[in-house]
Amino acid sequence: MHTLGINPPDANWYMDIGPTSHMTSAQGNLTYYFNMSNKHGIIVGNSHSIPIHDYGHTKLSFPCLPLTLNNVLHAPQLVKNLVSVRKFTTVNFISVEFDPFGFFVKDFQMGKLVMRCESRGELYPIIKPTNSYTFATVAPSLWHDRLGHPGSPVLTSLRKNKLIKYNQIKVSRICHSCPLGKHVKLSFYASNSCTIMPFDIFHSDLWTSLVLSSSGHRYYVLFVDDYSKFLWIFPLSQKSQTYSTFLNFKSLIRTQFERDIKNIQCDNDTEFDNGPFWEFCKANGVFFIFHVLIHPLKMGNLKDIRTINNIVCTLLAHASFPPSFWHHALQMATYLLNILPHKLLNYQSPLQILYQKDPSYSHLRVFGCLCYPLIPSTTINKLQPWSTSCIFLGYPLNHCGYKCFDLSS
């Protein structure tokens, strides 16, 4: 029996999985002290009750992380100061791992070691370590070389989290290996365009796929509204369809929104920079802006084709689909981007900006998941199955339902 006795109180704290609350014998161990209205007792191992005077809060200070002890019961008859493992791990969001020689306290989310306490007796005392595991102080350039030439923000983050240690003396040093192995084009400046109405400026581009889709498409043309960031994407079988697709798109904007397209920004490819487009612009007062020829991805602050293609590749990989299904993933990516919050829109979705209504997410399903759609009763007899196994492919534009791929056919 170590909790109650005639020996003088021990100043150390001890880990214990038994108590439901922290408890101490000394009021001086508490930083904040409060009166308790209902003063119950602490039932110990021999079924005796130890009176509780009051309660308070305190912290255990360690080099990596201060650990909080809330609602610590003050019972002067106690001999040991006990830490409830349950309350300790829950409040501080840490884990405690016991072994025959002591215990580890780790950050639960990151797994980072907070402290290690050795135990030579029958209990697990919390003893502040006299030595910490630290790295020798070296120049940041040496850590840069050791860690595979990361950027300075990476080193700063590692140092801030106390994972590495280096001196703060700033030495002017150019790493000659970095430009040889990581030299890229400078990022384009953020777009200065400030549209005040939808459809004042459209950004457009054409993407070519190396893989023919299962529906016979090899290209898609993208239109992005600068004001709402809303996307329209149209798969194409041939590049020559770009002009007719643009005319259809202009008619869609005119019919559905009663607005005219004023400006188009695109690259210098021949599908845009050609006679029919120029004649159309002159006849309708549309102003064309072409990007620099060697930098066709200068899309300002909009989501460009690379972003969309990254999502397409991710959807195909997650569903284990062949590349020929890229047009289904493309429609899915476009649909999701239009209803997801956008950083440049103050985390509103393009659909909210353009249609002035909140998007619905309750109907969303995982692209490529197994599904069992209901077969219409007019196509089967009463003894045939009412469903069949299919793969979910997205949300069709012209139907109120789901697009599914029948595995049997």
C-alpha cells in the first residue's frame, strides 16, 4: 500500500492507471486552487476513505511540451502524488507506453517523443530528464546538404519543431548543386485582372491526350470564368472541333445567363489563332489575349489544365481504371471543382458565386465504387434480378441520376 501511510509526503508525481482523477497531498503543487462544493472522499485499496479538501490545476514543465493536469484533487492524507493515466492522455492528447524499465510519453498525432522516465522501484515516477536528446549545433548549410537540398522553409520547420538544431548565424552561401538539379521556370505573377461581373473574361486552353478515350475522344477544351472560377470542359475527337465548340459554348452562355463573352485569354496554338476565330472576334466585339508562346500555362491565379489533370490521374488511380476512362474522370473532376470551396473566392464554391445557391454534397459517391442500380421494371420479367453490379462513373449532365458502367456487358 503506497498511497496511504505515516511517511512524509513524496514530492514526485507517479503514473497510475487506477485512479479516475489526478490527486496530490500538497496544495503547493497546484498553480490554481478552487473550493469544492461537494467534498467527497477518495476510496483507497483498503476501502477506507480519504477526505478531499479542494481541487486545482497545474502543469508539468518539460523541454519539449508542457503537460497539463486539470482538476487535481487535494487530499492531505495522501503519501504519493498520482497522475491518472486516462485523464493525462485525454487532456494532453498523448500516449504513455510502459515497459519494465520505465515509460515513454509521446505526442499521439505525430508520434514525437515528449519524455522518457526511468523507473528502478515498484512505481513509475515522473522525473524530469537531466539530459535531452539533441543534435550537435552545426551550420544550416550542412543540414541542407544532409537532408537532400531542401528549401529554407523546410529547415526552418524542422528547427521550429526541435527535430534538428543549428546556429542562427546567417552565412551567404550559394548551393551550386541546387540550380543544376532543380532549376525551373520562375512562377508567373499573380493575375492583376479584377472582374466585377461573370463572363467578362474567360480563360481557355486545349489539352491533347496520348491515350484515346473509350468514347473516341483525344482532346478536351477548357473554359474558365475569371469572376466565378466556374469550369466548362468539352471532350473533342478532333482539334478542328474547337471553333464549333466555342460557338456552342457562347450560345449556351447567352441563352442560360443572358450575357455576352467579352474577353478570351488563351495560348497561341492554331486552334485559337486562326482565321475563323479572328473573324468571329471582329464581328462580335470579343477581345482576344494570347499568352506568351513559350509559356502556354500562364493562367494567372486560375486552376489550369495541370491541376485538372492531376485530379483526373488521382481518380483513375484510386478506381484502378485504365487510362482510356480519362473522359469519365474528367467530367467527375470538373463537377467536383465547381462545387468545392475555392481559396481565391474566400472559400466559397464557384457554383455559389455563379448561381447564388449552396451546393449539395449528400448525393456524392466515390468515383469507381461498386453500385447496384435499379433496373426499370419494363425491361425485365418478374423472375429476373432487379439489379446488376456496376461501377459508378459520375453524374451525367443531361440526366437526374448516376452514370454507371455495367460489368456484365
